[in-house]
Amino acid sequence: MEKRIYQIFLFVVLSLGTLTAQVNIKFVEYDLPNGLHVILHVDKSAPIVSQVVTYHVGSKNEQPDRTGFAHFFEHLMFEGSPNIPRGEFFKMVQNAGGSLNAFTNFDQTTYFITLPSNQLELAMWMESERMLQLKVDSIGVETQRKVVKEERKQSLENRPYGTILEKTMEHAYKVHPYRWTPIGSAQYIDQATYDEFYQFYKTFYVPNNACLSIAGDIDFEHTKELVQKYYGDIPKGTGEIYRPKIVEPQQSAEVRDTVYDNIQLPAVIQAYHMPAQNTKDYYALSMLTTLLTGGESSRLSKRLVDKEKLALVAQSIPFNLEDPSVFILFAIANFGKTNDDVEAVINEEVEKVKAEQISENEFIKIRNQVETSFIEKNSTVQGKAMQLGNYYVFFNDANLINSEIGKYLAVTKEDIQRVAKVYLTKENRTVLYYLPKSNVQ
């Protein structure tokens, strides 16, 4: 009885302690007449500012015979404009004391620049230049064809385990565009014409398909003036923005396959279909991830890696995507161990979650881990600008930057057990065994 009272007391104290650590992030948002959504957040803690432009276009918006376009434009957008010479984009930001980069995933393409706050106007001018008049010419296109194909070779084809995501998604999906990954096919990038690339740019990289979020040492009124100056006159896109409505049919039987790769140690991958982000069950599955592989003391890491030494690493990842996604369990077998050995333990631990409700101490720990991770995402001006943009683009609710943590903390122990029972089933999964090429008979 005393132990139970102590656990309840500890739960309340730790929960209150972490909840009070959250700071409400204030911001203003508005739309320009051309459809560009603008979000501004003031943070005077350091003389820096971060500008993030999130375009609502990823590999999901591509056609099956033209995959890789969004990732291609992640590169091409650094080619310059009539006013920015080719090859100068990075130099201009770095010479001003800043940094910049971009990323593409299944649902979005995001560009971000962080600079000293007195250089905000430079960031706005440069980003608005490529939104208004990107240099889409034969020199840039041919240069980036080579770059993208080389990236594919280095990051996927010539890298051990590099094709895991690509192989997993093409096995797990039959009709939905998540069945191909953002890096796309070198074949289709080769086949695409200049006109196809230009049309993709004019369709998706337009103000009415973007969110501009700025966070840092700014003055609201002055920043609004600069936003109007650099973005206000960019024409609204007139093409139809393709949003796939394809629904992946429910999986009814396990999919299992073997992939031979240039690796030394076997690996096992399980991918279970799961709901889209910002759903109740998504948050419960995220908590389940932390229980299974969230740190050295997590269930799979402790048993597979530390105790039985069956695996070198064990990870679980609930992909937070706009449409229904996959919950991936992944482990690399240790020397002398097999995928059968590893998978047997993974299955046992999954069944334990289904059969037994997690302990109070485990529940407290994973809540605190999730909340710490949430707060860390919003600990920098770049992180806040990026999160504000994401929340608006995908949920039309930038205030989730303050309230989403409540959705995680609303998850109960019963919810975690329930989603394991509902989604982590044999008939709902794809299993891939990665084996060394030397094992080919």
C-alpha cells in the first residue's frame, strides 16, 4: 500500500514539474492576398532570426512514372534566380554569418535560413527570389540530375541497409503514393523533360501552397512591412494542386520477403499499418515507441541489446505522416545471431504489451521522455519556426505548438495496450529479412 501511494505521489510531482516547464509560445498569423500564410514569433533571447518556408508538396504529390520530383526541387531551388548568380546561394548566407538547408519528405518540402537578426531582410529577399523566379534552365536541371543520381547511389544503393525504407514502403503499400520514397527513381529523373520540371515548379512552389514562419529577434510591425515588400507581389499560383485521395486498402495477411544486401550482419524489419498523425491512436503508438526503444532501459533495447545480446541496435519508429502510415520495428542482429532469434524476442515483447498493462513507473518515465522531447523541439528559434509552419500546413492550427503535448499526456496505459492489440498484429504487418549477399544460394 505504501509503495502504491509513493508511486502516485511521484507521478503527480513529476507530471506537475514537467508541465510547469512548458512556456506558452506566442505568435501572430495572417494571410497575404496571394494566399501565403505568415506566422511571426518574437524571441529576444539572442540576436538571431530563423525564416522557414514550408511548401505542402512531397513525394506523395508525384505521379508513379515521375517520382523524385519534390526531392529534385529541394536541390534545384538552390540554383539561383535572375538576381542571384548560380552557386551563390549558400555563399551569400554564410558570408552574412548564417546557415541554411532544406529537406523533403513524403508530405512536405522545407527551406530554412538562420541569420543574425540584422540580416533578416537578406533572408526574405533570397527566399522570395526563388519563390518568384527560380532559375529553371537546362544548365541547372542537368547539374541537379547528376547530383540527385549520385546522392541516391551514396545514400541508398552503396550504403549498407540504405534501401530499408524504400523496400519497406514498396512492400507495405500497394496503391498509395507512400509506396515510393522521396529520393525517387533515377530512371524517372532522367526521363523527365525541362517542361515537366518547370510545370511542377509553377504548380507547387507558389505562395498559396506555402507557409512562411519567422521566429527570433524581430519587431512585429517592421517584419510585416518586409513580408509585404518581398512576398506580397508574388503572383498566386493558378494550377490545380494535386492532393492524392487514394486510400490504401486494409492489409489482411502478412507480407514477408528477403532482401540481399551488401551487409555483414542480418537485420529484421517489421512494418505495421497505423493511423495518420494527429489522431488519438497515433499519440498512443508514439508512447508505445518510447516504451519499446526509447533509451537504453526501454524494453527491446534492454532485452535484445543489453541482456541477451542478440542485437547491436533496436529501434521503433511511428512515421508521422499526413495519411495513414506505418509503425516500424527494426533491429540489426549481433555477430553469430540470426533474424529468427531477433524476431522471436520482438514478437514476445509485443505480445507482453498486449497481455499486460505497463507498470506505473514505466508510464511515468515514458510520459516524461515524451514531454522532454516535445519541449526540446521548441527550444530554438529555428525549431519554433519549423514547428509553427508544420502545424499550420498539416493541421491548420499553429497553436498545436502549445497544445499538442496535451494529446500525448492524455494517452493512458489502457490506450497503449489497446493500440498494441489493434495494430501490432501479424495480418497487419510487412516483415523483411535483410541478409548478406554472401547468403544467396
